[in-house]
Amino acid sequence: MISVTINGDDMKRAITVTFPAPLPATITCPICEGNKCHVCKMSGKIDVKVDAKIPIQRGHIIKYIADNLKEVSAELTKTYGLTPEVNTVGVHDTGEGNYEIVQFSSIGGACWVVFRLDEIENPMYFFSRQKLDRWKKGGYE
Ligand SMILES: [Zn+2]
């Protein structure tokens, strides 16, 4: 059986992943509680198959996703139909015009497209929250 030793704070951040790969295990007979009976053929123990449960630190899973983002993203779309979420997150008045802020969120992160509402103007694209916030404060365009 695979065994992973994780201690202290790391254990708190570990999540348990169950793999669909039953492993053989011997358990104490649940009928006689080890006192030997007909069910366990007088051995006190029963052989069963159990799912492999392995604690894995969240950081390792997140690193794997970050390192394989394109493949994970394509697989999520293919398997679960998962696509980026698109939401209007606000309307902003700069004093010179009204803008709709649309956020695109995916497992790779988020980006924003800002459309002017009161006039026809090319949309603006923001790839970081800081740049969007700077624009909203009037310091960036
Ligand atoms: Zn028994």
C-alpha cells in the first residue's frame, strides 16, 4: 500500500484522494470482532478490497494544475463541459463615460474586458486586477 508521511501544518492542508484502484486488505472480522466464527472461517480476519486513499497536499495538486494548465483546461472542457464564466461585475463611471466591466474567469485565472456604454469605443482589456483597479482610479488607460 502506498504511504505518504506528512506532518503538522502540511497535514491540515492535505486532502484525501480516493483512487478507483481497490487494494487487497485484511481486516478484523466485523461479525465476531476477531473472536473467530463461521463467516471468517475461524480465522478472526476477512480479506477485502479497499479503495486507495492517499493524503495529498493541496499545494502539489495546484502546482500540477498550474504546470499542466492547457491540458487540464482542455480535459475539463471535454469531460465536464467546463468553460470560462463570463459575468458583468460592475458598471463604472469615470466622470468622462460609463463603462461595463465584464470578467472572464477560468481555472487559469481571470481577465476583464471593459466596454464603454454611452459611446462607441474599442473595448479595453485588463489581465491583472491591479491594472483594472488603477484604471478605475483614473491612473491608467
Ligand atoms: Zn468472524
